[in-house]
Amino acid sequence: MIRLVDSHCHLDMLEPEARAEAVSRAVRSGVRGMLTIATRLSAAEDVIAIAAEHSPHVMAAVGVHPHRVSENGIPEEAELVAWGSRPDVAGLGETGLDYFYDNSPRDQQQESFRRHIRASNETGTPFIVHTRNADADTITILKEEASGEGLKGVLHCFSSGRDVAEQALELGMYVSLAGILTFKNAKDVQDIAADVPLDRLLVETDSPFLAPIPMRGKPNEPGYIVHTARKLAELKGVSEEEIAEATTANFARLFTKAAGLADA
Ligand SMILES: [Zn+2]
Ligand SMILES: [Zn+2]
């Protein structure tokens, strides 16, 4: 049986009953592990509690989404270091830049993004990047904040240009593909995904958003990651088993505190 890990979902956006059902459907379909992502610090404890409730299949990441920086305030670096130091917080994020919606002022998004990366460098807990319509500034910030050893992080729901992927890979980062990969109009993302080395790829649903084809239009859930993994196998010209094995091993290598999800 294929074993996959959903490297990015938002289980706190489901009601408890729907959440429990979605998690058990996922586990039954071979999605043994899920990383559930907070979008603001006030939700962090809830997200961590959800992960604990669904142990050993779910772990949590904590951070401030670029959409939420105005409302949350730019987090203090020390506060992010404290979250990143906890054994039950496997990732810092999601953070990054979203110039498509511009829900928070760009200078505040940038400062928040930099502080998440610094907290990641300090704690060794990887950071999770959301970037949309912000390729140039994303590259600049990644390069400027990289330590001598590069960066421990992932570009989530990859939909940027090739130069963003290349820069991130050069710094040692990973690229995570979501349901967009299956969309007919996603030729650019498909071409880039085909060129990312197999040992740097992750898969995710970003559920409840962006369900992959053939589930498009329905609320997304972690079990649907199989469709994205299948598309990725087709693009890379390898078997679905190989994609599952590689992306699960990559997840465990990057998110060391959540490595147990790979064997859950
Ligand atoms: Zn995102
Ligand atoms: Zn997300």
C-alpha cells in the first residue's frame, strides 16, 4: 500500500466531526501523516491541540500567514524562537509574501517573513513559505537571510516562477506541490515540477482549499493528495510508489520533529 504524507493542510478550518472523518479517510487511503498549519499565533494552541488529538498521524506548524500580519501584528522574533523550540511544533509558518491579495502591508509582510526565517535559523525548525505574485522580493529575502549552511525550509503550494524554485533549491530548500499541479492551465508549474530533483519534492493538499482534479470544486481534504502524487509520478516518469517513497522520506528529512509521521 502507498504511504503518503500531506505536508500542508489546515485541519483547524474544519468542524471537529468533519475533521475526524477527514483524518480517518486520509489514513485509510494511505495518507499516514499530515502537517496542520496555523495562520496566526492566536490559533497556535488550538492547532497544536488538534495535532495531539489525532496523534500519531498529525503534527502542527505555527506562524503568521502574510494575510494575517496586520491582524496578528508583526511577531517578535523571540516569540517565534519560543514556538520553534517546542518539540510539538514541527515547522514555523506559514509565512511569506502575498502581493496578489495584499491583505497586509508589504513592508509588514516582509519583516514578518524575515523574522520567521531568523527563528528557523536559530532553532533548526524549518520554515514554510507562502509566496504569490512576489517572486523578486521572495528571492531577495531568502538570499539575504540565508546562513552559511543555507536554509531549512519549503516553498509551499508552489506556483511561482522558475527562478524562485532555482534559488530555493540552491539554498537547500524543498518545493511542495499542491492540487494546482493537476490543473489544465498549470503548464508552467508542471514543467518546473518535472525539473525539481526527486529528493527535494514534497506533496500537500493545502486543504480545505484547491482540491485537485478530479475533485475540483469539492472541499479539499488530506486524502485527496493521492491525485497530486499521481500527477507528479506522470510528470517525473516514475511510479506512484516511487513518488510516495521519495516525498515521504524528504518530508521526514526536512521536518525532523515530525519524522514519526512517515511511519505512523
Ligand atoms: Zn499558503
Ligand atoms: Zn496554507
